[in-house]
Amino acid sequence: MKNYSNKIAITTGDPNGIGAEITIKALNELNIPPRDVIIISNPKVLNTYGHIQNNYEVIDVEYSAMVRPGEVTPDAGDFSFRLLEKACEIRPKFIVTAPTSKEAMNLAGHKFSGQTEVLEKFLAHDGQKAEMLFVSKDFRVLLLTRHIPLTDVSKTLTKPLIIEKIERLRSYFQNCLYINRPSFAICSLNPHAGENGLIGDEEEKIMLPAVEAVRNRGINITNPLPADTLFISGVKNYLNGEKMPYDCYLACYHDQGLIPIKSVASEKTVNMTIGLDIIRTSPSHGTAFDIAGKNIANPESMMEAIKYCLY
């Protein structure tokens, strides 16, 4: 097998979504030297959505089905899964993934809640766990829980889980960003941080003990703070080009963390997988089946995902 350890491997995602289109547009706009990039896809899929100007190497993953823009199909879900499997197999320096359809992958028998979990399956070792971090410049949000129903969030947020995730986040800051003592702010689960147990006791029983435990390990983190006000100063600073008040926010559930960052940086936000040996980046949006094949998809978030791997 060739050595791809110095390459950015890009997977084109669901062949019926906008993944190949935004990959082609992003690469044409960025004009990255071919020596730095490897594309994992299928020529038929790529040719359906455009033409890549540079002569990048393409690892051809078989796809015998027809490309059907806008449709959710098991064939497309299986192809998406095999792209990820191949990306992990070749062990590149970075992995950039275009969007996939969770529904399509599950129809194909791949029972995962997202690409993060697939990457964890193929890359994790010695107890490693993947974490989902959203980034736009120095605005960063880590999700304590990911793609689960809201009814399961309070059951999932345990003291050991919170401690483990905060420790992994600190390790990323220290080993990848070289920030020795980052500052973290953690969102409360309940409105008004539970009002001392009047509208929820998860803060007092679970979150505060976890925060105190990591503080004893030298981690700089707030008490659980009401999420509706916690992000206000950060959003203002981001929009004004000023330093964020915290190096990272920790959100209890998906929408709690993604609404603030996507509201101010929807096309500039990058979805990152950290905690594994290979960092993965991805645009922060989905497959956009409604516009697939119309050549109107905006590649900006895909460009940001690729650019993150260049610096």
C-alpha cells in the first residue's frame, strides 16, 4: 500500500447529495497542489457533478448503482460507508469528509448515528473515544452528547462521561493547539442552571461534581452556566473580531451548542472529530438533497474544512 501519511484524504460523501459538488468546487477554488490531496470517491460520481481542474489522485471505490441526485438509497449509504472505511485504511495525515446521510447508511445496514461514530469504529484503539468539536476561528463548541433524542440527554450525562470528555478536550488543546491551560465554559442542562434544584437537579447532582473533579486536576472551567446568556459575550466578540472569552464552550446537547455558532458562522463552521490518531474535518451542514444536482451548492464550509488541514 502507498504511504499517504502526508496527505489530506477527502471523501465525497453520499453520491446523491451535494458532497461531490462541493468537493470539486472547493478544490478548484483553493487550487491545492496535487501532492497534498488524495480523493476517495468514484469517477462516475465525480463526473456527474463537475470537473476537477488539478490532477489529484483518486482512489476508486466501486459504485455500480446509478447516481440519483436527491434520493435516499441503500446503495448510496453503503458507498458512503465504504469511503470512510477506505479513508481510515490508508491512514492519511487528515481526513476531510463531505456529508453523508445517516438514513441511507442505516438502510444499507450500517447502524451508526453519524460519521464520527464510523471513524471511531475504524480508528480508535486503547480506549480512545471520538469527540465532536465545532470550530469557526477561535469560537469552539464541544458536544457532550451528540445525535441522541432529547429524552435521553439527562440519562446520558453522567459524572464520569463529563470528566472523560473534558480531559480529552484538554488533551487536544495541549497536544494539537499547544495551549497549555485552556479556559472552558460549560452550559447547564436546565433553564437558569436549575435554579438550585427548583427546575432540575442535574447541575447539582452531576455537573457540579464533575466540574469540581476536573478543577482538582488543574482544568480551568466554569460552573454550569445558563446557556441562553452564556454565549452572548462570545457571539459579540466573534462578530467584532475580538478574542473569545473562553477557548471552548461545552454544550449538553446538539442544538444547544450548534445554534449559537451556526447562527453567526453558518458557512464558516467546521465539524471536527478529535480524540483519535487522525483529525477529521467536515462541513457543518448535511447532504442538502433538495438542491443536489442543481450546481448551486455553496462550497464555503467545505473549503474551511480543507483549509483547516493546511495550516
